[in-house]
Amino acid sequence: MAAPRFDDLALAVIGGTGVYALEALGEARELYLVTPYGEPSAPIRVGRLTGKRVAFLARHGEGHHLPPHRINYRANVWALHAIGAQRVLAINAVGGISPEYGPAMLGVPEQLIDYSWGRVGTFCEEADAPVQHVDMGAPYTPALRAQVLAAARQAGINVVDGGCYGVTQGPRLETRAEIARMRRDGCDLVGMTGMPEAALARELDLHYACLALVANWAAGCDPEPHDITMDEVHANMAQASRHLPAIIERLL
Ligand code: HPA
């Protein structure tokens, strides 16, 4: 369907692993959009939260069928822009590298390093598209980062302010040597979906910030080393994502 435009869209949320819906989204309408780049990962749900209009998109699809390298990042970002989004809050599951990013913690990273490959990372791909060299010095919008941090503070939720998110290709987790290299590079957390989403959002001039939820210690970072289990990942994600409604409501 052609994208309807909502002039009063207060926020768009892109949910990552473990966050497939915003339960409190009242009167939600489902939009099945087709963009010039194909279909977004899932229908976009547009509804109201605390009286404000909010859109939600599940990055991996509602049943988590899309691995990070198969996500159509361009369709997702384009679709949110097309319906009128100006502020995008990206929720990303990550592994913690630095000590403050322990399991079940939340954080708002400030920097990015992209180790992913083979993903279409620009809207300047087609021959007739004007070439843009967007400034990515500050990959996340400082004002939106500050708003997310203030919202968490008001809600009494402990959130790490800053850090560098290293984006790996996945879907496998990293080796200890890869994480050791990323630590030397200055990464504090590792995930698979932070890019090219942030760069695409910048190309469309969207305000974009990441709220990272720590699912596990990255390889070799656990003070009490053991193999990462899916049970542990799910438990940490459930614990961290409990705080999302309070943060999002205050952000509105
Ligand atoms: N590595 C990469 N991505 C992740 C991890 C990890 O350890 N945990 C959750 N997403």
C-alpha cells in the first residue's frame, strides 16, 4: 500500500531481538507498505501511547525470521520516514564488552564502528540517486540521545551514557580474539544491527538514537567465564526490556 503520512507522529520505535511489539500501543493500525527498496521487515503498527501517535516496526520481523544481514534496512528506514517519522528510537540487543555494560543493563551509545559487510548502506546506490556524503562524526543525534537519557533518569532507571557500539556481521557470535580486537579498537558493546540503519537514518535527516539492551557478556568478557546459553540471553533481555515502557512514555 502507499504510505499514509502522519503529521503528528511523535516517535518511531524499531524493536530488536526480544522486542517485537509495544504492548501499550492503543488503537494500533497495521500498515503493510512497499517502498522503492522493497518491503519493510514487518507491518508498521501505528497507534497511541499516552495520547501521542507512535509507530513501531519489528526489525527482525514479528516472528524474528530475518537474520541481521538479511534485514532490508533501506525499506525499514524509508518506510518510517515516508509515514512522517522524525525521531527514531532504535532498540538493539547487544553483548557487553566494557564492565559497565553487564548483562541486563541498558545503554545509550555515542559512537559506532561498522565491521559488517555486504549490506546496502546507502540510498545513493541507484544510478539516478544524487550522491550524498553525510556527516557521521556523531552517528547518533545528540539531542535525541540526551532526551532518552533524561527519560530514563526521570523513570529512575540506570542507563549507561555513552560507549562505542561495534557492529558485526553475524548471525554467529564473535570469537574471543575478535572481541579482544574490538576492545582494542575502543568498542564497549557489540551487536549486529546498528549499521547501516544509523547511516540510512542520517541520509534521510532523521533524528536517530540507540537504546541498547545487554543480552550477554561478549566472548571472553565474562568475569565468570561460561558458554553463552539462549536461556540466559532471553532472561537478560526480559529483565532489560521491562524498563522500555517507562522510558518510552517519558520520551513522549
Ligand atoms: N555479539 C553480537 N551481537 C549480539 C551479542 C553478542 O555477543 N549479544 C546480542 N547481540
